[in-house]
Amino acid sequence: MGTGWSGVPAGVRDWAIAVGVAATLLLTGLSERPSGTGLALLGCTLLAAGGLALVRRRRTPVLVLAVTGLCAVGYQATGFDVPAVGFLFAVYAAVREGHRTVTAVASVAVLATLPLAALASGLHDTGDAFAQARGALEIAWLVAAGAAGEALRQAERRADEAERTREEAARRRADEERLRIARELHDSLTHQISVIKIQAEAAVHVARR
């Protein structure tokens, strides 16, 4: 399990974010007191699911994008006038993992459906519903732009690390080659010196005879 900048395991951070978003959505939704009490339980379930789904955003970002988008549309339709915070987190995660086209399509689909869900809830007229969707679109693409910038920064950092690794590997290979040549020279000189010693001893022996 990986660790982040603060040393906290990634799984713990994911759960903390997911639970925090779910709690925020629930508290915001309950404070609105939707008029349709018969759908309140379904709306609360969708609010919680839209936040808790974020715990899987690293492993299955596209699936989480779809789940959070459907939950946002669902709780809007049940009368909970709550921003699609979970979906924005999912947009960030999906763009950062490189799923830009899928994210764009999902964002357009969700933002086109949100006004219809708001109208179905009976809490807004047409103008208010589309104004909310337009504001959500601006926020979503702001988050997506930030995610793309962060992804680019990470890619550049990995490229720099790869370049340093290649340079270190090249230096290590050069050092190993120099060491190999030195050993071969040492072995060759040792052999030559041994041969010269044997020949000298033989010459002395012959001279004495």
C-alpha cells in the first residue's frame, strides 16, 4: 500500500475523503429538508453512495465517475438540492488517470440530465435548473483543468526521474566496464609476471649447471 506526502497510507486517505464527502452531502441534504418525505430515504442513500463510491476512485475511476454521476442525478430528482461534489471528485480522479474523453462525455451527460432531475423534483423552474447546471459545468471543468495540470506535473516529474535513472545506470555501466578492464589487466600482468619469474628461475638453474 502506497503512502502519500504526509506518510498516511493511500487507502486510509481514500476512506477519509470518501467518508468526509458522504457526510458533507448528507448534512447538506438533510439541512435542505426536501418536501418529498416519501423519497427521503432513497435520497439519503444516494447521497451517501455518491460519497462512499470515491473510495474506489484510484482503482476504477471510470466506474466511480458513472456511479457518482447517477447518484447526483438521483438525489436531485428525489428533492435533495445538493451540489454534485462527489461527481467533481470523480472527474478529478478520472482526468488524472488519463480518461479525458470518457470524462468529457460523462460530464456532458450528467450536466444535461441535472436540469431535468431538478425539474422533476419540483423545487426549481426551468431557468433556475439550467442556471445550476451551467454553474456546475464551470466548476467541473475547473476541477478537470486542475487535474490535468497535476497529471502533467506528475508526468514531468516521472520523466525527470527516469532521465536521472538512465544517467545513473550509464555511469554504473561505465564504472563496471572500467573495473572489468582493470581486473583483466591485473590478471594479465600477474600471469606475465609469473611466466617471467618461472623463466628466470629456469635460466638461473640452467646457468648453474
